[in-house]
Amino acid sequence: MASSGKLFIDAFWKNNPILIQVLGVCSTLAVTNLLANTLFMCFGLIFTTGLSNLTISALRNHIPDRIRMIVQVLIISIYVMIVDIVIKAVSPDIHRFIGPYVGLIITNCIVMGRAEAFASQNKPFTSFLDGIAMGMGYSMILVLIALVREPLGFGTILGYKLPGLELWWHQWTIMVMAPGAFFMLALFTWFARAKMAAPEGATK
């Protein structure tokens, strides 16, 4: 059984779901043009991954193998529906933009992958921690990308104009489009993998 510390180290760095496993890329490209959208999506994935892992692990010995995947999707979809309702109630404007992507959490490879590879083989509390850790590892990358894309594309953070930015910065339209997200994701992935590949103790 993995320790909680190792679960979080793996999720944030060594086995990050976006940088290393290259999962959840659709939402990374779709919602990171605005930080507010990103935060709501991150909440949805952390909530779903944590609780679906917990539920699937608790029921793992009672689910027949032949319907295992169907049951997992059903459990995940219940939590995604809760997330969708909460976001729609709290912020209808944001829901209009990210609503379709929230629904896609049901088939998100991060959620399905952790349910099958981890929750179905480990105890409930450890599985819950794994789900939270993987959701936070995913969220860290999305937030970092959004913190670059929104100021460069809109000149704002959380919708608020950055003071003085309009005096010297010309907004990059590409940063609010999918190519900008691809570019930023590629840079983050390149940097992370280069750091991992570097020998320990190597200097610049």
C-alpha cells in the first residue's frame, strides 16, 4: 500500500496525470483561457476523482468482473451530475461555457484510469487520497497554464484588469484559442520532462 506522501509526490510530479501520463488534455485545452473556468473544472475533477475512487474501492469486492466498467461509469456519472448541478447553481455564466466539459469528466481518462488501476485494487481511504492527489496534480497544471493564458490573452486575472498592463501590453489573441493552450502545455511538459531527465545534482 502506497503512503499518502508518495501518492501526492507521484500526482504532483513523478506521475502527474497531464505532464507524464498525458491524460485529461481536452479540458486542459478547453477551459484554461480563463482562471475562473479553470478553478471550477478543477473542483469538479477533484471532487469526482476522490469520491468515485472511495466508492469504487468500498464496493470493489461486491462488483462482478463482467460488469465492472459499467458500474464504475455509473458511479462516476452520479458524482459528475452533482458537480454539474452545483456549478450551474453557483455560477450559471461559467456553467454555460464549461458545462459540456463537465459532462465529459464521466469519461475523463484520469477518473476512469484511477478507478480501474488503483481504486479497484486498494482500500477505500488510500483510494480516496489517490483520487484527491491525482485531481490536485491535474489542477496544478491547469491553474499554472491559466495564470499565463488569461493575462496574455485578456489582460486580466479572474476577470479583473491588471493595472497598467494595457499601457504596454498588446493582448495575444492566440492565447485565448486552442493553439495557445497547445503551446503552453507543450512548454510545461517539455520543462517537466527535461528536469526529470537531468542527472541528480546537475547544475545549469
